[in-house]
Amino acid sequence: QLQLVESGGGLVHVGGSLRLSCAASGVTLDSYVVGWFRQAPGKEREGVSSISSDGNSYYADSVKGRFTISRDNAKNTVYLQMVSLKPEDTAVYYCNARRSLSDPLQFWGQGTQVTVSS
């Protein structure tokens, strides 16, 4: 069973940076599409970024140019580097993994809080 654990969240000031990690256990991540989602209070969960097994990446318009997703298959971990953070980036960030975008079987981490203060 694939288990995902996020870490790296915290409190930063506007313009600051954080690097989130999504560490997997139970299954190797290299054949999975891994995505980062976020959910702010009172809002629906939204997709932020994803990376395919062959390294192709996707970014929501709101984070393009500021966030970078990467994967380290040797460490079975996916990262989300976030720079130039804004208050509207404040949310709980979740890691998601599935074998393909059409696979209904998805795995989620427990989330990590990111708070950007102005």
C-alpha cells in the first residue's frame, strides 16, 4: 500500500520560500503521476502542480514561474519548491499519487500547512 507523507510547511513572510516534500513508502513512486493540491479555508481543493513518470510537469496559472516540482526517484520523494510566496498561497498542501490521470485509485498524504503572512 502506497503511503505519502508531506513535510516542509510552515509560516513565512510574503516573498519567502519553502520546499515541500512528499515522501512515499510501500511502493516506488517512479511510475506514478504525483501532484500537489492545496485547500484554503472555505475553498475547494485545487490542483497546484503535477509531474509525470517521465518528468513532464504541469502548473496552475496562479503559481507558474514561482513553484517548481521535481522528483528524486532514488529517495522516492517529490518536491515542491515555492518562492515569492503570497498570502493567497496560504493553504494546506496535499500530495497525491496515481498511476495515470485516468486511474480512479488515488493516494493522498495527510497535508502540510503553509501560511504566508503579510
